[in-house]
Amino acid sequence: NVGRMATSYGTLKSGAPWARQSARKGDGAKGPGFGARMTALGRVLRRVALGLLLALAGVALAMALLSYNPADPSFNNVTAAAPTNLGGVVGSHVADLLLQGVGFASALLALAPLLWGMRLALGRPMRFRRSLAATVAAMLLGATGLGLLWPQPVGQLDAGAGGALGLAAAQAWARAKADTYP
């Protein structure tokens, strides 16, 4: 009953946390008091709010990456002009750092908090450390693969589709290939 979607008010009510708790007690009580219900509601609202904030952070990072402009102020471009990046000054710096470092693979870093936030808001179990490690590994492997497949500059990215990491991997591959097959 807990794993399926409620089809009526009765099944929804019987699947509520306080109804399950009173059924476990076996004392015939209707459930916990008002204070316990408000505490449970507070926990749920806090979890949902944190999940939505995390999802919004992912959307903000995606917007900053999509609106990247190399002419914006960043770590390698000093200018007095106002940034055109939708994330403002912070967004232009973060987008420049990620796109120049790992290229298009940085999109994975924007997708991860969006998915984590949705899972958290929906109350789904989440293994954050494992998921973060997998995201970083996928981002590094993706940058390497993109650098090997597309090492030349792409649009506004001088380092290519894989960023500096992908460019370094492409150059290392070319050196190894030249040493192996002279």
C-alpha cells in the first residue's frame, strides 16, 4: 500500500505516517497528537523546500552555462562591462571556469543538483556521496572523450568541446600515438 499511489481518500489516509504509526502501536489510538503531526509536517516541508532550492541551483547553473559569453568578466577576462550572463557576475565566473575546464561535460554538473533536488522533494532515497562521485567521474570522462573526439575550438570555447582537460587528453593521445606508430 505504501509503494503504490493512493486511489481514494481512504487509502491515502491509511498510508499517512501517523496512521501507520498508530497501527504499529496496537493501542487503538487514532494517532499522534497535534504537536507530533506538526513536527512531521515541518520535517516534510523542510525536505521539500531544500529539494526545491537544490533543483533551483541546478537550473541556475544550467542558465549560467547556456548564457556563457567569453566577453563577460571572469577569471581570465577583466572588463568593466556588465555581464550578459543570466547568472550575473557569479554566473559568468562559474560558467567560464567550468566550460574552459571541462567543456560541455560541465552540463552534468548542472543536471545533478536538479535531479537530487527532485528526489529529495519527492522523498525518494538518495545516496548523495555515491551520486556526487559518479557525477564527477562522468564529467571527467566526458571531458576526456569530448576532447579526443573534438579537440579543435568550438564556437566560444578555445579549448574545444572537452575544455582544458579534454585538450590535454587529446594532446597526450596524439603524443602516445606518435611514439607508438612512428
